[in-house]
Amino acid sequence: MTKKTLPSTESSPSTSPPKALQPIPRHLRKLIILFGRIGSYTIFWLWNLCFLLLLYGFVLPMIGYDLLLAVLNGEIAAEMLLTLVGVILVPTVCAIAGAWPLRRSPLRLGQLFFGVEAPLLLLLGLRVGLLRELTDASYFLLGTFIITILAFTLSLWRPEWSSATNKFSRVLGWLQGAIHSLMLILGFYVAVLLVIYTIPTIPDWISIPIDALFDGHWIADWHSSPWQNFYESAAAFIMIILGLLSLIFLFAMPVIFGWLYSRMGLQGYQTLVRRQGRGIALVVVLSTLMAWFVIFGGVNRQPQVAAFAQVRAATTPAAQTTLLQNENAVRRGLVNAYLNAYRYLAPNRHSVNVQRLYSYAFYGEPAQYAWLQNIHDWLISPFLYDGVLGDDARAAAAYAKIFDAPIQKAEQKAVLKAMKSTVQLDAANAGVLDIGRQKVQVVRQDLTIDSHPDYLDVELYEVYENQTHEVEEIFYGFTLPPNAVVTGVWLGETYDRSNRYPFQVAPRGAAQKVYNSQVQRARPVDPALLEQVGPDQYRLRAFPIPPKLNTWEQQGGTDRPTQMHLWLTYRLVPQADAGLLPRLTEARNVYWTKDTIRLRNGKPIQGFESWFEGPLAAISLPQQLPKVTVAGYDLTATAVDPAVPLNFAGQQIALILDTSYSMGQHREALQTELDWLREQGLLDGDRRNGEVSLYALAAGATGPQAIEETPAFTAQDPLFYGVVHLQDLVRSGAAIAASGKYDALILLSDEGSYELAKDEPAKPLPVSELPIWTVHLGTVPAAYDDATLKAIQDSRGTVTRSIAAALQQWQQQTKLAENEVVAGVWRWQLNPNPEAANTETGLEPIAARLLVDHLAQQVNANDPEALDQLHTIAQEQAIVTPYSSMIVLVNDEQREMLKKAEAEGDRFARTVESGEEEIQQPASPLAVPEPGFWVGTLVATGFFVLQRRRRRR
């Protein structure tokens, strides 16, 4: 007898199977098919109707318009926006598919819900709750997930992707077989993972929603004011029902999802066998699975393990050279370790959530479920960090130690990308993460130059508008021309000068302490701080720039300020070889565009996007300056010719080379300096025409090492590795100067990393017996730590950008008396005259700054009473010096804080502004709240709208 095949559930009920396969009576079989169809329709449509009714009947009408405005206004992060769009589109599209092409196919409706809609919504939910930056491994795993879901969806409509017999059809069949074989992996993977989480949470998943449903609060609210609360109570009721349905479906998901995808994978294999043979089908399936596991194993290797191993081994020059050869891999590893909280759910050695869940549910010891935790961790290994807590700090320290830069500054793009992926705010202060970021726009910039016979007064007025919805700080690092001094800074909420907030001159440490205490988003109050942080370097910070108006403010109207106005003034003696305008060394958060309104002495200019258009030359230069008396000193200026002929005969010069990692970027500039020394005959070994002795200071070395082969030395010879602080160079230079063998001392470095400087050196920096001429290749630092700056100035040295300029100033200084200083093209002689009153030439602020620098050489930096004398001069002349800063305060509380800080013994102790931001880290979801937390979160959403609106009323 011919054996008949068993008909599908979609076949006509009149078809009878063979007698050997008739254990189920026909009427019972009809009933099962009927209940199956009813169940598929009910599950699909009950959930989707509840969701769509809630979405389009309640949520979008209530917040849709505000949500749209918030999106257009940039108030919602792009990651969250895409997730919200997905949550809206997935059920909508699935409902349309169920109402039209699949309305006569109840089984496919169930497949659509459990195989497509529910997994996609689960993915979107996980993306919101477990928001992290995706790594290569997580990209690969999620990519597999999405590809198989799309293939599953296609197979619902076309079980065989191609029915033709041509070559393209065969390739398409291989592709279908390959992707369907991945469904076997996905079905098993998701089913096991869901089972692990479902079993211990069943009691909470069931009890909490039922308790919420029968609690009666929503009914009581409706009875108290039926028409007023009907809308809100209905929304809450529907949300609770939706939550209950979601929980029921979630329990069924492990079995149904695993069965659907395993069945679909087997069907794909059987289709390939039927069309192309068992041999080809096996090759396709096995090759796909093997390739998938090989690729997954490759992308799932985390780079920090090898990076930390290389860092530990880099204790010799050979090992350090090897590390630099693998520099990119080491960087990637250290960055991955630093950002592990933003890229992974938790360190694998601290993942104990499954153990605690089962211990909580079944009252056992967590250790009893360690085997289950291990299975769980293996399954989610792409999302677990291979390391321990504290690796981020270790990575930051190792990065700075090797690459001579803070990791936030050097890897700014990677850090910001990770923060954006997790929707984390950075700190309120403008740190190194904000260098070059465009958050606050300068909408207007006025520059007014008031010319006097002997000096110029320059006023800069800027108006700032915040482009974000958070209060922000702006940060300027800049240099001023020689013979310039800052004379004022003001803040205002409008352009009205009569209502602007004035500055106070305060000890540098006290001013910094008060300002930093005010830079916080919780209670922003306007301060500004202007400091001198180098021979000609200044730092200006202002906070808070008011945020742009939010949607609700635009609708309701508000009179709060949306701009900040700032005025900055300085005075200078112009000279031919120097411009009049500040030169920007660093900007944080603030930016300019071609649309910025710019006025120069009232006349508009345009056509550039930088801070200023370029150096402005002085129209007229003074030929002589009057004598100035200030603070009991007479200062007399004489013009000098800076182009002094160089003569090195018999001179012995020591040059200490910084061999930190960042110097490797300046090999070309270093070679140029070495070539100039050879042209001067200073590296030929002949001491009669002068000679430079080369030393190299390596990272971690106790002192500089002499370079023996000086004539043949090139910029390619040193190993540039690690970090060498300028403090270490100064200390080494002082030791060499103390030997008495040299006539001049040069420290050759680059911009370095001020942010890595130490607030308190392990040992106080010694005063060098020779002037310290610090040459910076590339650019000068934006700031110096106070100990280094004092050591350089106490030695009567300064900073330049070339060896030639340093030696020019050195030879010029050899002709000066002890009471003479050179600033620009003027030589100033300082003579005490305690009985004389201050003059009124207009040059007094400039003379006071020179006097403070000169007197500071005789003052102990750790003696606040001695520094008070220098501060008194700055206060009398209302200027900024290395010891006195300007701070703008706006209320009595701030003024009281400053008064208290000025009375403390550390009022001049200014700390290094590292610029490192204390950024928020996303909480680890594997820290395990009680299981009811997740249920409560889901159900509590049902009451959120109701409670929030009721409280408002």
C-alpha cells in the first residue's frame, strides 16, 4: 500500500492521514487546529492592539508634539532617537503585515510575532537598558542576530528564495542554506540565555504585575474624579495589561523562539538537500558554521590583555622599542581597558548576577550556581570585559607613562564616541575632552584699540551663546605680546556695562579654589577666572554659559538670559616685531564662524573663522619711554637692539635633550636645531670656538646621560619613549649648572603635557646657578606648573622657540646688571626709591608686572607672607601676575568664600589643572538588583503618566 504523507496544519481538514498515524481522532484534531489558529490570532492581535492603542491613543497624543520639537531641537541623543523610532515602527509594520498579507495565515502570524517582532523589540529594549558602545565582537554577534531575523522574515513569505535552476539560483540556494544554518546557532543561543534568566524570576514576573493590577489605585483615582482621570487611568490600565501579556510571552519565548529558528534552520537544510544534494548541503552548512566560529573567535579577543603584558615587559630599551613597534595595538588595548565601562556590561571576574538570582529565588548559596554563571558568562562573553575593576585607572596611568599625554586628551575622539554611545554627560568644567569642541558660539566680537603716545589699551568684548541644553564652561589659553599686562575682566548678562560684574584681584590659589567650587551643573552661578600661567601665557575660564532654551521654555515663555557677555582689557608697549593681539594656544568648548559679528574700532570685518584675523601691526612705535615710579621703585626703560652679534669663542654650553615620546613628533625640527649648531661650529669638538655638550634625559632616569658621539649625533638616534616632566629637566639642569663647567644651560623640549605635571614635586626644585633657557620645539606649552615657572624665572631665564633665540637672549643678558631686565626691545633698570610716590604715566601697570617678576626671584614661593608683598603690588595696580589672579564674583556667598580662602595659609598654592574630567560611567546591569526591580520598572511605567500629571495638578 502506498504510504501517504502527513498533511500540514494548513491543509484541508477533510484530508485523512494513514491509519498507522491516526492516534488523534478527527474531531479532536479539528479542535486543536482551531485552538491553534485562535491562539495565534489572539496572541498576535491582543498584544499589538494594546501596544498600538497605548502608543497612538495615549503616548503620542500626550507627548508626540513635544517629542518632535525635542528631536528637532537636539534635546534627544541620536542613539535614543533611533531606538524610539524602532519601537514605534516595528509593531506598526508587523500589525500592517498581519492585517493584510498574513491575515489568512494564523501560524505565520505566530511566527511573525515570536520570530520577528518580539526579538526585535527585545533587542531595542536591551539597547536602551544596556546601552554600550559596540565592539567588534558585539557588532559581529548582533549582526548575526539581525541577518538571521531578516532571513527568517523573508522565509515567511518565500520558503524557497529561488525556484529557478540557473547558476544564480544555485548561489542563492547556498546563501539561504548558509544563513539558515546560522539560525540553528541563534535559536540555541537565545533559548538557553532566556531560560537562564526566566526560571529564577518566574515568581516575581507573576506576582508583581498581578498585585499592581488588583491594587485598586487606578480604580480609586477614577472614582474620585471619573472624567478627569478616565484618560489617565485607561492608559495605566492598558499599560498594565500590556505588561502582563509581555511577561506571559516572555516565558514562552525560550521554547517558541528556539523551536521556530531550529525548525527554520532545518527546513533550509532540507531545501538545499532537495535541490542540490546532501553532499553540497553538508559542505555549505559545515563551512558556514566553521567560518562563523573562527571569525567569532578572532573578533572576541580583547586587546587589553596583550597590551598590559607589553607594558609590564617594557623595562629595557629593547623592550620599549618592541612596544613602540606595536604602538597601535598597545594604544587600542589601553583605550579598551580605559573605556571598559562604556563598552562592556561588567568585568568577567565580577559577573555574579546569575548566581545571586538563583540564590535569591531558591535560597541556596551563590557558590552552588557557579557552573550556571560560567555558562552564562561564556554565552555573553562578547559583552563582558576580560579584566578587573580598576583597569581603567591602570590603563590611564600606563598610557600617560608611555605616550606622554593624558588618555582623555590623546584619545579624545574615542572617549567622546563611547560617552555618546552610552548617552553620558561629560563634566561641567571644560576639560581636555572639550578641546576644539563646538558647544558655545561666539556670536559677536568687538576689538577696541585706544592709542596713547607710549602704550596701547586693548579691549576685547565677546558675546557667547550656548548650543547645548546644559550649562557649559568656556576656556581660553592664550599668550600676550611682550610688555603686555592684563588690566581687567568683567562678566554680564547683557551688553549694559553699568550692570556687569567687576573683578577682584586675589591670591592665585584662593581664586582658583573658589572658582572651581562654583563650576557645577547642580547650582550654576556666574564666576570667571583669569590667571597668568607662564612668562606670557594666560588662562581665561568663564562659567556658566546659559543653555539654549528647551522646548517647554519656548512654548511657555521665559525671561532667563541666553547669552553671556565678557570684557577683557590689557595694556602694552607696542614693538615692531610683535603683534598687538592675543595668540590662541588652546580653546575648549568655544568656537567662531564666518557668521560671527566682528567689529574693529567700530568697523565691521569678516571672512575668517579663527579667533582673530592675524597679528595687527602697531601704527606708531614709541622711541623712548618716561621714567616710571611704582611701589617704591623707579623703572627706567632704554631701547635695545635685539640683533646682538653672536660670539661663542671659549664658551661652554650644556644642552639637555628631552627624550619623551612626544618629542618623536619633532624629529625634523630637532634636526634643524642640530644643523644650526653645526653651522655655528658648536658641535665640531673644538672648544676654542665654543662647544655644546649634549645630554639626554630619559623617562624614569635618575639623571641625564652624556651623548658621546656629538659630531655624528642626529635626530634619528634617540629612543623617544615615556614621559619626561619639565620639572625633571629643570632639576637635571640645575645639577649640571652646579658643576661649574658651563657658561650657559639650554633645556630642549616640546610643548609637553602640562596636565601631567606634579602639583608638589617630590623634592623642591633647586635654583639653577645658570639662567635656564627653555627651548620648545613646535609650540610653547599652554601653561606651566608654578614650581617650574618659578624655577625658570628665579634663574633669570625664559622660554623661546629656537636655540638661536635662546643664545641671543643669553648673550644679551650677560651685559645686564643685577637690577636690569629685558622685556621685548626695552631694557628696564629697577632702582629702589621708597620715598617716591607713584607716577601717572600710564605705564605703571606694565612696570608693576616687571617689578613683581624681578622681586619674585628673591622670594620663597612657600612663604605666603613674602608673596603677600608681591600681591599687594598687583592689587594696587589691578593687574594679573603669576601670583595674583582676577576673579569675577556675582554674589555675597562667593565673596565670603573668597575672603575665607584669602586668609588661609595655602592662598598662593595653585594646583595643576589636569583637565581630566570625572565623567559619568554607566552602571553595570550585572551588579544585580533584586529580580523584582526589572518587573517593577516595567509595571511602574503604567503609573508614571498618571502620577506625574496628578502631582502637577
